[in-house]
Amino acid sequence: MVRVLFVCLGNICRSPTAHGVFAKMVAEAGLARAIESDSAGTTDYHRGEAPDPRAVAAAKRRGIDIARLRARPVEPADLARFDLLLAMDRPVLRRLSAMGRRLGGDARGRVGLFLDHAPGLGVREVPDPYLGGEEGFDAVLDLIEEGAKGLLAAIRRERLE
């Protein structure tokens, strides 16, 4: 089993969207028994809340249901439980790396930027759409879909074969 954790700041926009997109791709590939995913935030601002309604609507337009997901913060146990912890942006990556160092673990090679799995995009960070309009959520979905395709291909190539 390969376990992937998608991480953003509050776990109500980008990381639940990535979780939903990736889970759908994994299921469609028939790999649900081999790959597990979840999402979390580096803060607990929104603990227990559903994803932002704009994220839910944007995902739903593409046939992805994220409405049932609930925000949670990254927990120390996540660093041991997940094989890959993928940050949506550099500040989140720094927080995850610092958490790993604080806990005495070695997360190198397991913590990284999600969009590093989509090098053809020419961007490495998924922008936070929270303070913008609905169009930002669609743009984020475009980036996340490409990142998820690349991630799934990498997992198949590097961990499942």
C-alpha cells in the first residue's frame, strides 16, 4: 500500500481538491487497493469544516465529490504513516519539513512539492484560491489534475512495478 497525504494551509481548498482528484484517478485506474490518499492542513483553523463551497462546486463540475471531506491538521503520526507528504506551496513544504525535524524523523524523499510531479506546467506551487473568485478554483483544478496524473504515473513506475 502506498499512502499519500496532500497538504495545504487550512485543508479547505487545495489539499481536499487534490485528495478528491487523485482518489478518483486511483479508483478509475483500478488501484484503490494499492494506493490510499488523504489531506490535511498545517494549521487547525478549519478543523472539522467541509471544503470551501467554491472548491466543492468546481470539483463537482468535473464529476468529483469532495463535499464529504473534513479539514484536519497534520498530526505527528502522519509523518510515519504516509509514504509521500505533498505540499501545495513552499511555505507549507517548509512547515512539513520543520515538523519532521522537530519530531526527529527523516522525511527527506517523502516530503515535497506536489507540482514537482507535473514539471511540464512550468510552475511548482498551487496558488491558494481562497481570497479570490470562483475562477481561481477552476485554475487550481487544472493544475491539480496535471499534478495528479504525474503523481499516479510516478507511483506506478517507482513503487508498484
